[in-house]
Amino acid sequence: MQALHEHVAPDGFRLRGVSPTRVDSFSDVVFGFALTLIVVSQAVPHTYDELRTVLLAFPAFSVCFLLFVLIWLSHYRFFRRYGLHDLPTLWINFALLFTVLFYVYPLKFLFAVAVGYTPAGVFTNPYQPREMMIVYGAGFAAINLLFAGLYANAWRQRLHLRLNPVEVTITNLGFWNYVVTASIGLLCCLLARLLPLDQAGSAGYGFFVLFGWGRAQSLIARHYLRIARGHLAPEDHHAVGVHF
């Protein structure tokens, strides 16, 4: 286990997945394909009007790209931390990649509507905005619940991975962070279902709760990591930050 002390992340977590594997390569291919799907419907423009149409889609593409980068970073951080390739991890990872691919077009459509890129009359009946918000909230919740599953599986193998008290605490905090974040997505689904049809799109404002949760999460993590550092062995006293 000497390698654990040779590769330490800025947050003090000893990295167990420092070498790329076939799982990492496969996952990167899927993420790359998902990003390709965001722009695959945009043909090379041949006139200025066509170019202008592509440029109008740029804000929606930018938001989608940012969200996929955040998902990829969370995925990358997990496999760098734990280096797990057991069967439960593989199946949860496959489910996560499937969900990411499935929600490419709903995500692109949602943000195209949000930035006003889609033409008027895109909804053909008053129930469709509600359905759109429910689909998006459910996808958001599913992705976060699958990340929670990855962290729960890592915590289950904490003895095998020889996690120290700080690493166990970070694993627990990561699990609960994704559970709460998923709950916010489910809250938006509930709001979309309960609000009047003409206000169902406002359910998306429920995602602003994420900003408040981010602040609360930072305070909670700081408290529990301070306790965990007191239980570290002398050789494990690395600088510990808060990264999930």
C-alpha cells in the first residue's frame, strides 16, 4: 500500500486509481459520444442565415457542455479516489453512462427552450411543459442517485480499501451530498406536478435550492472533517480540503 502515500489528492484523499483502465477508457468514450450528440444535429452552415442559427444555439450548447463537464469531473474524481472495478461498481457505472446518453436530447431541448432558441409553438398541448420538467428532474435525480450508489459501494468496501477516518468521512459526505442533490431533482418533479399547468415550467426554479445546499454542505463537511482529522494516524496527516 505504499502507493497510497505516493499519490495524495489536494483534499488529502489517497488515490487508488492513478492508472487508466479499460473502464475509464470506455467511460470517456461514452462521455465524448454524449457531447457529440449535443451538436450532431447542427450541419456545417453554408449561408450566413444558417451560421446565425448555429450561433443562436450556442448558449444552450454551453450550458449542456458545462453540465456534462461537471458530471465527468465527479465520475473522474470517484474512480481516481477508489480505483474500484468490482461488479457492483461496473453495473452502477454502466447505468450512469446509459442515463447520461439517454438524457442528452431532453437536456439540449430544455436549455434550448430556456434560452429562447426554439420557435414559438414548440409545445403542442398544455401538459407538455409539465412533462418536460418531470423528465428533466427525474433524470437529474437518477444521475445523482447513481453517484450516491457508487459512494455507498465504496463505503461498503472501506476496510478492503483501507480508508482512513478522513477518507471514510469524505465518502459518507459524498454519499449524502448526492442523495440530497437527487432529492432536489425529485422536489422539482413534485412542484411540476402540483403547480397549475401554466406555471409548471416554474418548477425549474426549485434547482436554485442547490446554491443553498452547496453552502450548507461546505459547513457540514468542514465540521465533520475537523473531527475526522483528530483520529488520523500521524503518517496520514495530509492537508484536507473539501471536494466532492
